[in-house]
Amino acid sequence: MSGIGKSVKRLDAYDKVSGKAKYPGDFNFSDELIMKILFAGVPHARILSIDTSEAEALEGVVAVYTAKDVPVNEYGLGIADQPVLCGPGSAKVGGDIARFEGDQIAVVIAETEPIAKKALKLIKVEYEILPVIDSLEKALAKDAYILHPGLESNVFHRNRIRHGSVEDMFDHCDVIIEGEYHTPVQEHAYLQPEAGIAYYDDEGRVTVVVAGQWTHEDRRQIAHALALEEDQVRVIYPAIGGAFGGREDMSVQIVLGLAVMRLREQSIDRPVKVVWSREESIIGHHKRHAYTMRAKWGATKDGKILAIQTEVWANAGAYAYTSTKVLGNATLLATGPYEIPNVAVDAYAVYTNDIPGGAFRGFGGPQANFMVESQMDKLAEALKMDPVELRWRNLFKEGSIISMGSVIPKGVSIREVVEKAALAAGWTQTEHGWQGPEAPLSEDPDIKTGIGFACGYKNIGFSFGAKENCGATIILEGDQEIEKAHLYHAGAEVGQGAHTVFKQFACEALGLPAEKVEVHYSDTANTLASGSVSASRMTFMAGNSIIGAAQIALQKWAEENRPAIGSFVYRPPATTPMSPVDGSSYPNFAYGYVAEVAVVEVNTRTGAVEVKDFYCANDVGKAINPSLVEGQIDGGILQMLGYVLMENFKTRDGKALTKNFASYLMPTIMDIPGKIIPLVLEYPDPIGPYGARGMGEMPCLPVAPAVCNAVYDAVGVRFDDFPLTQERVLRGLGKF
């Protein structure tokens, strides 16, 4: 296993396919108690009273906890604006108000799950129903009900870019294209619903075994809400059944810790376990943000884009979650991987009574990229220019100035990925520029075929001045030679193969075979903080931290230290916050680049869209484990084909209608394209570990516009919103 660039088997593969792997719901203790959570069930209401007496009197019920039992009744990854439990007696201002149907009201602790479920029905809650703000239009109305105390409007975050002189430049444009775009909510739909178990460990720490994406941040938020020191709380991640950003925010972590802490105060020392149903999962955790975007783009007749003016609104739902950070990405990416001298972007995050929006693979990138790459295709058509050629004339290069006024970090490879994707899909490059292929013809007159192109870029790592770091510890044991190396790392394995890659880094950096390297992962009791498994950062950050720890440990080994312990915290180049005046900043220290081509068939009789071939050129810097890279590409494409073609999350009056997989449709094996062609490119990042770039999100960015551009090529109808359900396509074709 030593050495990088090899497709070694995943460390967890056998355990996961054989059923041996233990997920949070698989942990059991003989004396455990069961938790069930009472959700609000209403999108907006003041809780006037909660009567738990009948539930508490039910035989087998051990305890019922409400807002008054939470020491510091607030949490939030970005802004601590959400109560742990909503209701009277909350120490948080506004903590007596439920702002979406998944707000948690009370927790029941019982001997068995049937008893806990029965007790939930005995809790009596008196509500004062408040106005439901279930759309951006209602939230932004002049007389809108303000959802959070202390705010003057439901807009709680704004970004602004002013680069160059936009209004003046539109007068110099030969073509101006305007459009309004809407992107939908998307459910994470990970295999394992939220679950966990809590207990006190042998050192007296509140210990929570749960699935998440950021062990030390989970610990911080649990400790804050319980009024404990962080070293009094321990968080352990076992096997995790998917995440995609959906586990970055809290779900069951705090209430599990609350339960065992309060039970101990009652002299009851028993573990507490909770497992959500799929319906509880769907209403209880955040979704991909729905975005509304308006764009005005101008270009000269030779294809130089001179000016962009854009407005972006993110429906954040009831609480902030990561909306401010997602909006930051969308603000930057709203101009695409193009050097444009004049830019004006205004972006807003808006509270509503919808299920909160939060982190989801791509983190604002897919939304912004849909607008950008749709605009590019429209401009190309207006200019009678090949869509790849128009992009080629505006793409970033080394030394380009981004919309926020700073020089893009070195290692720009957008031209290489565009070239490789275009050539693979049949484009040719002549002295007159790029020329695209004709879509293959179908023998069925109802079937129309089309080809669509899209490209993009995205940050690697935390942005806009976030204190980015990642730590690792390596311990070397032995006498004359190293007999065993222990790697300790907090980074989460959420299905992407991170723990396998971590070990590959350690083997390479130490020069040891796999059998001599033992790994210890995702336990705050023995690891340094790693940061979140998000922002396509973990391979990049963990690799650098492991290499640094290995170098220190080897140096100590050479100095005769036994055991030799090396701890290292990697800190990349600093980024800076956006200026509130013009957005100027150095937002990110590294980027990943991607280009994609979709070949589709549209059945004009039924409205069905089928993706036949899909090409993805993704610069990964260095493929540490090529098979895992290709798996990330395949998975990302299929996940986003669901987003653009079929995943249709429905709500009415602020309540979810699609609460299970019978009504919320996702891709199955029958929906995989005929061919997915992954083009794994390796242009080393100057500061990446062995040149590696993060890449887990990049394949997701251009999928929707590539498909929609291909549909236009097939049938001549533009779709500025999606999913492209058969009904929507037929309406677009004028069939009804």
C-alpha cells in the first residue's frame, strides 16, 4: 500500500459490503434507553405551553426534556440562531417560536421505542399560529413578518462585488443577454438516516457516537449548549452512511448529550440511543438551497465578455446554518472561470419558514454555475459562435484577476480541462477556433438528440478569512527499526475513501508498508482538530498535515526518541474576508477545475430526457488513489443528474410533501448514462500534498447546465429552471 497513485482497496470495503461495519445505529448496550423527538409539525408558531405530565406518567418513560432543561439553548454552525429545543422557558430570545416543521420541541427517554412513540402522542402543545413565510417573495415583501428578533428584514446576509465600471461598459457591448434562473431544493438522501448513542466514558466525558462531518465542531457546539468545557465532551464517528454536506450541521448530537447529562443529575447512568426514520430525516435536516438569480451579460462581437451584472437570492429557510458561506461561494462563482473586467454582483441570504438550506456538495457552486453556463451558451448563440470557442476566449489563465480584484492562485488548469473535454466529445480546434460536432441522429422521429458543454471551478478549503488548519499525529514505535507507526486523524470517512487515502499518505511519507501503519480515526479524545470534511478540502488538508507529522516523527526517530511522536498542524496561505464596499478580497488559496459534456436524447412525445453519454474532465492535481477519484466522478455526476432531471422536492404552506422515497424520486441503476467517461487529469497544485487537489465537488458543478444546454441543442427550447421532469419538458415544448 505504500506509495501514492495506486488504486489500493478501501480499508472499509469488506466490512461495509459484508455488514460487519458498525454505523451509529448499530451500537447497542444492554441497559440503553431509547430517545424519540417531538418535532414542531407546524412551519411557524409561538409555543404557548407544553404539558408533558401524561407522557411522564406513562409506565416505561424515564424522562421528558423541553427547552427549560437546556442550559444554553442555542446552536448554529455559522450563526447561533436556532434553539436546541423550542418552547417556553427557553433562555434564548425568540426560543419559544418554532420556525419550521422540523424544529425540535421535546425529547422523550423511555425503556423501549414503542413506549417512547406512545409518550410523544401524550405531550400536549399549545400553539399560537404565526404567518407562514414560505417563499422569497413573501420574505422580501415590504410588510413581511420578520422571522428573527433584532432584524429589520428577513435578509440576514449580503454580499456585494463592484469590479470595474459595469454600467459604462454595457454601452460598449455588441450583444447583451439577460436571464432569470431558478434552482431547486435537493435532499441529501444519504443511505443512513440520523442516529446516535450517548453515554459517559471512563473519564467522565459526555460521549456521543454519531455520524457527522466535523468531530471537533460537533464537540464545540455540544459543549456550548450544555454549558460544559470542551474537554468534558467526546465525539466519536464510526462508519458513516453518506453525508454530502447534510451532516455538517447538528441533528441529534446535542439532544443526545443533553439526555445523558440530565439523567446523570437524576442518578441514572444509562446510555441513550436515537434512530430517525426516513421521514424524520427528510424534515429534520437541511437541504440544498433553492436560488433565484438574475443576470445581465454583455460581450463584444469578437466574443470578449465586457460586463456582468447579477443578483442572487438564496432561500436560507428558517435558520442560517451555512448559508452565509454558501452564498459567499455563489457570489464568487457567479462570474464563472472567466476573466471579466467589469462585474457587479449583489447577493442575499433570506430567512423563510422552509426547511433550512445548508451545505450540499458543491456549496453554492451548482446554483451559480447553472446561471453562468446558461448565459454563456445564450451569448454564444447570439454571437453565432461555437460555445467552446466563446469560453476559450474568456477563460482564466495564470495571473488572471478574479471578480474580487485579486490574482487567482497559481496552478490554473481550466484551459486544459476544457480542451480535454472538448476533444474527447468530438470538438476540433482549427486556425479559426473551436468547432463542435453534430449530435447523432435518431431513427425515431420523436427522439431528438443534442450535445451540451459546461465548465467551472471551485475553491478547495475554507474561504474568506476562515482560520483554516488541519492536524495529524504520528507515533513511531520500535527499537532499532520502526516496527509500528500509529496515525491519529480526526477527518471523517463519509464514503469518499478518505481514510484509505490518509493511510496511503502516511505510508508514502514514512516509507513504510501498509502492515506497519495502524490508523486511529475520528475520535476527539485522541486526535487534533481536522476541520470539516467539506469544501473539497480533506485530501488536500489531511495530506499536508500527515506529511508534516511524518517528517517530525522521522526526525525525532533519527534523534533516538522512543517512541517518536510527531504532531503537525497544517495551515495554508491565509485568505481574506470580502470588503463590504466592493467585495475585494483574496477569497481562496487553491481551486479545482472541471469541464463536462452531456449527450442527451429528448423524447418529444413523452417529455423524457435520457443522458446517453457524459464526459467529465477533472484536474485532480495528483490522483492519490485513481479508482477512488473515478468513483467520486461517477457518483457526483449521477447525484447531479438526479438534481437536474427528477428530484422534485415539493412543499405546501411551508410543509414538505415529499417526505419519503416513494414521492421524492432519485436516480437508480436504470438512470445511469450509457457511458460516463471520466478524464482524470493531473496538473499538480503548487501547494497540494504531492500535487493533489481536492476534487469531490468539482464533477457536480457543470452537470445541470451541460444537460440543459444539450436539451436546447436537441429541441431548441431553453429551460432556465429544473428539474426537467417530463411535465416540465412537455410544457416547454408547448404540448400542454
